[in-house]
Amino acid sequence: MASRPDSGRVAALRALAIRDFVIVDRLEIEFDAGFSALTGETGAGKSILIDALGLLLGGRADPGVVRPGRERAELSAEFDIVGEPGVAEWLAARELSDPDGGACLLRRVVDAGGRSRAFINGRSVTLGQLRELGEQLVDIHGQHSHQSLARPAEQRAILDGFGGHPDLVARAGAAWQTWQAARRARQEAEQGQAELAQRREELEWQTAQLSTLAFDAGEWEAVNQEHARLGNAAALIESAEYALAALGDGEGSALVQVSAVLARLRDSASVDREAEASLELMAGADAQLKEAVRELRHYRDRLDIDPARLRELDARIEAVHDAARRFRVAPAELGLLHVRLDAELRQLDRAADPRALAVAEASARTAYKEAAALLTRARQRVAARLASAVTEAMQTLAMAGGRFEVVLQPVGAVAGQSLPAQPATPSASLQPVSRVRGAPAPAKARSTVFATASVPVDSPGSPHGDETVEFRVSANPGMPPAALAAVASGGELSRISLALRKVTSAATHVPLLVFDEVDAGIGGGVAEIVGRLLRELGRTHQVMCVTHLPQVAASAAHQYQVAKRVVDGQTVSRVEPLDDAARVDEIARMLGGVRITATTRQHADELLRQAREDAAAG
């Protein structure tokens, strides 16, 4: 397990194991909490670890990821999820939890043909499940990665998280679902009036028939029993008379013979005590026979041939069977059928009233609009703060004059329609066209509302509120802002993402942030600022960054060197954690290239010392 820093924080990604992946033959490496830098020569394969993580998180696999000459590539990662209740709940809901509850092991196997299998805590899962879990564990930012920040849903979540109003989001979502259910009920009632009337007429006839029948399951059982008894009354009486004659009423009946036997046994028992046992048994038989004869006489007396009652029962049974054939159910099921049809008729009576349904729909829509208006105003208030803060951060990341915008557009609006940054009145939340902008001035960011003509907007709404959220950015002065997803430069996009992540770090729930090429096109003082931002992010998240800048690497709490070597005639990549001395050498190499001098080592040592002092100063 990875070591635990003095702060008590634990690495989200504990360990990564790779086998026969691209140019990595075997690699097992543990990670610590905080900010870790991955460095190495150009072409050494620094991004292989990030590529491996991407594959483990559900990325697309192809045969090219398998090391030449090998049958398969195997990758696994162990995550600590003790502080991630959402992840633990996700695993538990799918019966994928680890027995100890504190770890999560992801594994991916890709064969040479490109087929792959995925596992979570040893259980086979789909790639969709792997991606769904991966989005909760790791966020990868880089030129060649599909970044979550480009997704509209993630931008909306970041704005709402930054504003701290998840309750408003949940309330609007629930109100939306209620409204849509009421709308569908009203539409179905209006569109199917003829069908509803026909079905209602049919149900009324059916329930009337069943009500007239007055079927009762208990009564049905009793009727069948009585009918069977009356239908066989003559035979039953004859059987009872025969039994009575044989047992007690005839001259040679069993009782007469038993009485004679008892008299003789009494005489025998008076002479020989051994006959007493037989005498007792015969006395018991005599008592049982007499009781049987009494019961038979009562049974015979109760039996009666009643043709009128039998005809009545015949008619009742025929009516029940006739209804069962008509409704195509078993006779015993007629009672349940009556209850079901009656319930459907009552439901249809309610559904057949479009006016009442329209009133219910209007009420549900009003409730949604009230909840959505509260959410809109909350988003408007926070959008300006977010835009200004990110714009200000951009000024320190080699994007002086750049600006960041948060655009709130009504759902279904045409291009150019957007909501105001701050409504003039509580009722103005869906009124003029405007956008929220961060200031281009590097000295101090400010938010400005640029409004055009007022356009009344009656948004159709959505489960997420009345507006969509879009991040737009202009990385250079004079350039029109474009959607974040459309920014061309990977380096610029990575730095914008870094600035955004820094500003919204408190609202970012993904425990591991991975950055690739955040330092593209920068150097010097800007590199130190990037390093400082990553180190600050490392206080609340586990952060990994592939970098070629010594200033960024020196800011890291931990450093790993990626190097290529030739083993048995094949090129392989190795990753080694660096101690303090090795870090001086590696950063000196990054400063001075192939030839390392005492001066570059001194400079490297100074960078590390200064970074440690800055980190200690907080």
C-alpha cells in the first residue's frame, strides 16, 4: 500500500500494475497522496501511464496496445475509496463491493486480437460499467484525452457545484418529472377519448354482469359441496342403511355377535385370568361399534332428497360456469376479475376528464417553473463569480488578455439567446438576452453583462432546469470566445482546465486529477505558477502530471522518472520513484539537457528547496 503523508490524506490511486502494454513489459508502482510529477526524456513513454489509466477506465482498446510478440496486455489499478461514499454506494448497488469495503480494484485484459475483458473487484463487468465507475474516480486532462470538462453535463455540474445548490437542482429535477407525467396523462386522455369511451362502456357492462352474479369464492366452495351431497343423496342413504343393518339393526349384526362373544369371554375370565386381556379388547370394540352405529343413525337422519334445492344449486353452478366461459377465466377467478375490472373503471373515470388533468398539469408546471426560476437565479449569481475567477487565473497562465465566459441559454433557444447575469427583479429570470463574461484585464477580473434586445423566453424546460450551461473561452486577446470543447490547442485547453479546476476544486468530487501537457508552450515564471497551482490542487486531490518543465516537477511532492531501455534486444519502458538525490539529477537533466554540470545541479537543488519552502509556507 502507498505510504500515508503526515497530513493523514490517503492516495486515491494506491498502485498501478501493467504487463505487456505497448513498450512496458512489467511494471508495478505505488503512488502517494498529493501532487506527483512524471518526467523523462522525450519519447520515453511518459504518457503510457496515463494511456494505461485511460484503458482501465473504459477507454477503447485495439490490438496495438499489446506488446509485440505477446498474447495479451493486462492492467490493474487499486483505488482507496474510504473517503468516497458515492463510489461505495455505486459498487454496493451492483454487488461489486470489496469484502473489506475500503478498496476498489480495476482490471482490464486485452488480447492480441483487440478483444478485451473488464473486471471490478474480481467480477466481470461491461465497459459501460467500467467507464461509469471511472468517471467517479479519475479525471484525465490532456491533448489526446476525452475530457470531462468538454461535456455540457459536466459544465453544468461544475457551475452548480461551485454555487453549492444541489438541493435546488434536485428540486427542479423532481418537479420536472412530475410535470411531464401530468402532461402525458392529459395528452393521452385528449388523444384517446373515443377509445376511452368505448373501453369505459365495455367495463361498465362487464362489472354490471359480475355484480349481478355476486360471486364469492367461499360461497362457491360451499355450493359445490352441497351440490355433490344432494346429487348423491339416494346412494348415500342406501349406504348408511346397509351399514346400520350390518352393524347393529339386523338379526345377525356385528353388535349382536360381539355381545355374544363378550358373554362367553366373561365366563372364561372368571375361571382363567389370562382371558381378561381379550375381554378388555372386545369390550373396547363393542363400545366403538355402538358409537359408530349412533353416528350412522344421525347421518342417515340428516340425509334428505331435495329436488328443488338440487335444481337451485344446478342453476347457480351453471351461471358461474357460463360467466367463466364468457370472461375466459376459471370459475374460481371471477371474484378477482371483478375487483380488477372495477379498479380499471374507476381509474378510467379519472383519466377520462381532460379538464381535471389539464388543471393538474398546470399545477405541476407552475411548481416546476417556480423551482426552475430559483435554480436559474442561483446560477446567474454564481456564473459571474466563476467567470471572473477563471479569467483572473488565466492571466497568470500565459493567456494574458484571455477571458472565460459562462453562458446560460434557455433550453431550446436559438444561438445568441442567453440569460442575464443577474436579474433586475425576481421575475426577470427568463427575460433579456445576455451573457456572463470574465474581464480581459489581467490586473483584476470583473464581470460584465452585455444585453441585446429583450426576448421573452418561455423555455420548455428540462430535467436540469430552464437553461443549458456552456463554458466559452478566448485564450488570446481579440479572439472571439468559443466553446471550451472547440479550443484547438491542447496546451491551452489543459491550462484552462487547470485554472477551472483550481477555482472549483472544492466542488470537484473526483479524487484523482491527471494532467498531460498542461505546460505546453509556457516556461519560466508561468511554469512556476502552473507548478504552484498543481501543488495547491494536491492538497485536496491526488494529482498526477506529465511534464517536461523543471519548475513544474520541482513543485511536486513526489516525482517518478520514465525511461526507455533495451532489454534482450527489445525496447522497454521503466518507471522509477525518485528519492531526493535522484530528483536533483533528474531536474538538472531537465534544466541542462544531456550534459549536466555542477551549476545545473545547483540550480536544480535550488528549485527543489524553494518549492519545499513555498509548500511549507502554504
